[in-house]
Amino acid sequence: MTETVASVDLDKIISLCKRRGFLFQSSEIYGGIASTWDYGPLGVELKRNVKDAWWKTMVWGRDDMVGLDSAVIMNPDVWRASGHVDAFSDPLVECKSCHQRWREDQLEEHKCPDCGGELTDTRLFNTMFKTFMGPVEESASVVYLRPETAQGIFVNFNNVLNATRKKLPFGIAQIGKAFRNEITTGSFIYRTREFEMMEIEYFVQPGEDEEWHQRWIEESVRWYTDLGIDGERLRVRPHDPEELSHYSKATSDIEYHFPWGWGEIQGIANRTDYDLKAHSEASGESLAYFDAGSGERVVPYVIEPSAGVDRAVMSFLVDAYTEEEAPKASGGTEQRTVLKLHPALAPVKVSVLPLSRNERLVPLARKVYDEVRGSGLVQGYVQYDDAQSIGRRYRRQDEIGTPLCVTVDFDSLDDDAVTIRERDSMAQERVPIAGLSQALATRL
Ligand code: GAP
């Protein structure tokens, strides 16, 4: 473990997120609602960039993958067949004194962590959210909010196969919201009741599943490290047999070292043929694959890399958060906070800063800003920032992780050039305004 691992303070990150518009407590003016968060102007860019980076690697970057966007509310028979109605439960205990409820498997001792009171016996609590479809609130109209996006993929297996003519092995990817009525939540956006998932169901020939499981564990870890996550803060942890979900033959979690310790950010499960068989039996429609080579129908095995978008966002934020000493223009040093986010994830790619609001500088700075924004070469959000001193603006941009700043100064009026300042090294380089967008795109 590196020294920085221990020194990251979650409260500082939460405070930065609120102050700079990454995340707000949901319904804040009404006192909020437990563990529910809204993504602000910068958070929404970061989250979109995380999902885009994942889609780019996992779908566009491969020739064995297609996408899907299935509904949140599905026929409740889906959840009966998948085993979720019977088995998607957590062990619940309640304190007999203060009536606080806890997840029994997360307690170190069998007593209330708040008041030390005696706990009730454990009962299983199904964490699927229920609601009613249509205007009648009766048992016949109960539907569920999906607790995973995976089932939308399984029940569309034949549709996707017929539409795409994919051959084994191939995968279907989906990004979308999931809902779980968690008994305990907390640690900012780590465990919430509404969250987003990035899931792949990868269909393989039975017998090739173990090899593909291993390959997907490696691919998945590489995605995080390619986007800048420190490999020392990641580990792969295979599940003990008693931990496995009802559908899994083997699962490994990718864990990140958060300020409070190791926490799961992604699971990679070998779901075998459990789901396709269960839906075939329950629906009466065969979800099998015709293997032209052997002339036989096979029910594929499934490897499932399943990542939480919000947990990925949180691990990128924690990993990028850095405090360091930086030289001041007036001499000496000062502390600066920098989000050293990978440029592909940074919410603002480039910020254009006129040295001051001087009336001679502003038209040129605006022109540069419009040119960079409109060029199509810099992919992402470009900002114009002219409030406060240039030093404070650099600090502000560092704090939100902007990889490049472009400064328009009085020399720019004569030499048609501007300064590009790089976030991490703080190195500055003079470049001609003609060709600026290309120069920025190359650096990003
Ligand atoms: N389809 C497989 C599946 O749902 P999971 O391990 O239960 O597997 C996958 O969930 C990922 O979803 C987790 O690794 C985590 O990143 C994220 N996740 C699960 N529950 C969450 C919650 N309550 N809040 C935020 N993210 C959650």
C-alpha cells in the first residue's frame, strides 16, 4: 500500500463534490432522502465519460459485442424464473432497544452497533423494490424495479441472436439503472438504493467458461488501470463458496481500496447456463444456440462482468484526489488540490482563461473559446472562465481535474499565440492560435 492510500479523506472529497457541483444530496431543500444523490453539472459529465469509456472499450473496441437497453419494469414472471423473488434477500436483524435495522452479515458482533442492544433473530428480507402497474393497487398488479440489468439481456437472447446472427462466443452489454432496497446504505455513493450498472452477459460454449471467466477478470482490471487507477489500490478477490449468489458457479470481485478499506467495485461471475435454462423452462421458449458445426442446439454458459457506475465514479474520484505543494507566482509555495483524472474522464477537457476581463482581451479570448468548442477536435466539455485572478482560476481548474487550460494574454494580441498549461506538471507552452484545437486534441 502506498502512503497516499491511507491519507485520502472521504469528507474532503464529499465537500469538493458539493462545492464544485459534482454531487448534491437529493431533495436537499426537504432535508434530503437517505443515501440518495443527484449528479450536478460536473458530476454528470464525469459519469457520462465513465460510461462512454466503458462502452468504447467493451462494445466498440471489440467485434464480439453488441448493446441493449431494456426496460426497468419487466413481466414479474422474469423475477420468479430468475430466482430473485425467492432468493434475492439479505439477512435482516433489528435491535430490540432502539429498533435500528442491520444486515446481519455485515456486523462484527451479534449486538446493535449503535446502542449495544440485543438483536432479534435473523430473517431474510427481499431487497427488490415493489410497485404497482396500472391504477389498481392489488397483488395481481405487483411489479418490480429491476435489481440488475442482466435479466433484460437473458430474456432478449433470441431477439438479439436473430437480429445480429452473432456466433459464440459473443456478448451483450447494457448500461442502466438498477434498484435495491438495501437494509443499510452509506459511504457517499458507494451503497445506495438507486444506482447504475454496466453489465455484460458473455455467452460461451459450455466447457470454455472457466477460461473466459479468467480472461474477463483480466480485461476488467485492465479497464480501470488503463483509465489511470493505481494498480496497488485494486485487488481481485474470489468469493468463498458460501458467498456465491444463487446463480453462480464462481465469482471474483474487483475491489478498490477506499478510505475505509477494500470495497467491491465490480463482480465477474460464471453464471453457467442457469438463467437461460430457467427462462426457457418458465416461458416455454427455448433459449438455445444452434451450433452449425456440431448440428446441435446448446445452451451457452454465461460469464458476467458487472460493474457499478457510481462505484467506478467514486473510485476514480478517490484515486485522482491529490493534495500537493505548488510554487506561487509571488514566491514560496502553497497547497493545491488536484483531481488527476484521466483526460478521457475529466468533466471539463479545456478551459479558456483570459488573463483579465480587459476589454481588449475579451473578444480574442471569446473567439478562441468559440473556435476550440466548435472545432469538433476537442471531444467533450470546453469552459470559459474569467472570474477572479488567474492564479485562483488555475487552482479551481486543478480542483475539478481540467487537464488543459488555455490562457489568452496581452502578448496574444500581437503574436497570435496563447499559452497551454498542463494540469499535473503545470508546464506552460506557447502555441499559435491557428492550429490550437489540434494541439489540444493531441495533448488530450
Ligand atoms: N448482475 C450481477 C449483479 O448484479 P452485484 O455484485 O450484485 O452483481 C454488481 O452488482 C455491481 O453493482 C457491484 O459490483 C457494485 O459495483 C454495484 N452495486 C451493487 N449494489 C449496489 C448499491 N447498492 N449501490 C451502488 N452500487 C451497487
